[in-house]
Amino acid sequence: MPHKGTTVVDAFVDTASEAQSCQLICVQSIQHCLQMGGAHVEPSHMQLMQDCAEICETAATFLLRGSPHHNQVTAACASVCELCAESCDRFKGDAQMKACAEECRRCAAACQHVAQMRPGGAAVAGLGGVR
Amino acid sequence: MPHKGTTVVDAFVDTASEAQSCQLICVQSIQHCLQMGGAHVEPSHMQLMQDCAEICETAATFLLRGSPHHNQVTAACASVCELCAESCDRFKGDAQMKACAEECRRCAAACQHVAQMRPGGAAVAGLGGVR
Amino acid sequence: MPHKGTTVVDAFVDTASEAQSCQLICVQSIQHCLQMGGAHVEPSHMQLMQDCAEICETAATFLLRGSPHHNQVTAACASVCELCAESCDRFKGDAQMKACAEECRRCAAACQHVAQMRPGGAAVAGLGGVR
Amino acid sequence: MPHKGTTVVDAFVDTASEAQSCQLICVQSIQHCLQMGGAHVEPSHMQLMQDCAEICETAATFLLRGSPHHNQVTAACASVCELCAESCDRFKGDAQMKACAEECRRCAAACQHVAQMRPGGAAVAGLGGVR
């Protein structure tokens, strides 16, 4: 996702979109790993993809609500996404794991960025409007 | 749903994407309605947008998992989306409500379509792969 | 859970509680199966526990909101819970799978019951109050 | 949290149960506030109850999975619960808001406690078993 938005509202909506994409690929990756079996279903790896899908979903809705209390949630999301990417990195030559790692890193970067922002009043109001 | 796929896998992924978009706009619309107040925060209307956001999220993940048991869930999602669209229709001249109704109807149509499908073995396997 | 409630509100809240318990045990059972490996991580079994955890969560919140549109959702929940119970039944002698199957059947029964109800005005109003 | 466990596993499961209770009362409180109208549907108050319900749900499942990466999530949950309690405190004489504030504070305390823990190997294994 190109981070082309220049306002806080744009950053929130762009990051929410990235988080939804990351949730999506993690849900698919869990099924991929179940079909692969072996090292792919190691508990710590599977757990990270579950953790990642879930915190991404939560971060996305905090941002879509324009919540002023998103900071710890988006920071947590960035951390879990980075750990999930590292776990996926271990499966060399697996295209699904490679795509998952890449999406996790994009989401981590976007979340890290917004985790340091607070929406102002206008920004929050803007989130409720059609863009 | 910009590109209509021709396989079961495409239909599942396209519908999941539609459901994520519908969840997104419902979450934003709830905040919009809270900011508008008045008839916009009537309990039955607010409840429908909450119901819609939630069943869309669930339908999306059932489809992303390629679940053979998605049929009642996607059928329920289609029904709730249609009711939510009708509730949004009542706010003439409100661009957010108009956009929400339109997305709800797109999601209802996509869900109605997949609610009658069952993924075959190949389709399910395909859902775990990078596309 | 004893279904001791005699009103529609009681039935909704009791069933929501059952659905939360069922979500809880399914989330734990997924981790148990990952630790067991082998037949426990067969994709169709793992997928059912994921499906079950998610539709239970959704059914619970529809009921807690007193949604008049819960019927297809609770019916879908009953179906998925029954399928999940059958999948868990196959693991003879596994206490976690036995407990999961039992909870899934309790939740299926409770959901089947409320799936045929519609909350009246008083019932819905009652759901918003402290009990 | 009726019985305080003495092990890490007990603390995780007890806190997950508290978080599910907090999610439950927040979902009900949102409906209560919609029925009350007026100051009860002020956007910042409604948003906090939505934020609280959602982060509680996420914290609960991280804990039920025995996730070693729960710390930032449970810390975020504690913060949001405390803010939600403060927002509910403003409605003097409203029994639902009082009950919601009390549950939010119980959940905040439990989350604060586990946010400083890391599960050991035995603890994680234990979470997958029937208790």
C-alpha cells in the first residue's frame, strides 16, 4: 500500500486497510500451513499467525473508529506483525509464507507510524465521513 | 467487487473482500451516526450496523478459510446486509448512509451468490495458496 | 449451564454465556491439537474449531445486543457447533476433545432453542439493563 | 474473578474470563446507552465502550491461546478498561453504568497483573489441557 495520504485521517484509513490485508493473509496462511503439515504446524508458528490475524482486526477497527486510544493497540499490532514475519521467514521457498511475511512487515511499518499519532478533533470528525 | 472471478476460489475471495469492505464502512458509519445524533442514533438503526459489521467479519473469515460450512453464515450475512441497507436508505441526502447502503447491497449480492456454493477439494486447496 | 431462565431475555443471556464458553474451549482446543499433532491437526478438524469459535463469538454478541435479527446467526451457530462436536468425538480417550464436544453440544442446544425466538419490545429493552 | 488461581495458567484463564465478562457488559451497555439517548450517546463515551469490548475480546483469546506475546495486548486492554470505567463513572445513579465501571476496573486489574507475566513452557502446555 502506498502511504500517499498526507493527513492523520488518511494515515488511519490506510493503516486500517493494511491491517485488514494482513488479517486476511494470516487467515489464509493458517489454512495453508494446516495443509502443508510438518514444521508448518509447529504450535509457536501457528499461534503467531492467530495472534497476528486477531490483533490486526482489532487495530483496524480502532483506526476506523478514529479512536484516540489506539496507540497501545497499534504498537502491539506492530510488534506481533514483526514477530509473525520473522516466523514466516523461516520457510524458505514457500511463496505463501513469503507473501505473508511481506504483508506483515508492511502492516508493522504502517502501525508503527500511526502508533505515534493522536487524531485531532477534525481528524476524528473526518473519519466519520465518506471519503 | 472490482474483478469477478470465474472459479469457486475467486468467488470466495472476492466475497470475503466485499465483506471486509462492508464491515469497514459499517464501523465508520456507526461513528458518523454518533456524530450526527438524533434519528441517526435510533437503537434499531445502530444495532443493525453493529450486527452487519460483525456478521460481515465472520463471513469473511469463513470464506478466507475456504470453510465448507459457510453456507448458513453467508446466507445470514446476506440477510443482515439487506436489512442494514434498508435502514440506511431512510436517511435521504446523507452521503455516508448512501455509501453504506450501496456497499451493504453489494455484499448482500456477493454473499447470496456464494451461499449456494460448496467448495470442492481443489477449491479449498487453492484458498491456501498465494494468488 | 442450567437453562433456568424463564423469559426471552434470560434465554438470550444464557445462550450468549454458553456461546462464550464454547468459543473459549474451542480456542483452547486449537492449541491443544497443535501440541498433540498428527490426526489432531488435520485441516478439516482444525477448520471446524476455528469456524466454531468465530460463529459462537458472533452469536453471543447478537444475543447480548438483543438483536431481532439473530435467528439465522444462532441457527448457523447450532449447525457448526454440532459439526464441531462430531469432529471432536473421533478422538476417543482425549479429555480435551471430550470436553469440547460436550460444550459444543450444550451450545448447539441453546442456540437451536433461541433460533426460534424473536425478542419482543420488553425483552429487548430488558437486555440493556443490569440483571 | 471468583477463584484466584496461584499459577500462571490460572492467572491467564481467570483474566480471560474477566475479559469475556467485560466484553459482555460493554456490549450490553452500548445498547443501554442507545436506549437512554442524550449524554449516554456522546461519541467519545460510545467509542470507549466499543474500544473496550473489542480489546477485551482480543486479550481474552491471546490469554486462552497462552500466547507468549500477550503483554502489550493485555497492557493496552488494562488502559482502555480504565478509561472506559472513568467514562461510565460520569453517569451517577445509572446502575448499568455503575456495573460496567466496576467490571472494567476488575478487568483492568487482572490485565495489569498478567501484562507483567510471561508463561513458561509448562504454563503454555497446561493451557491446552482440560482444567
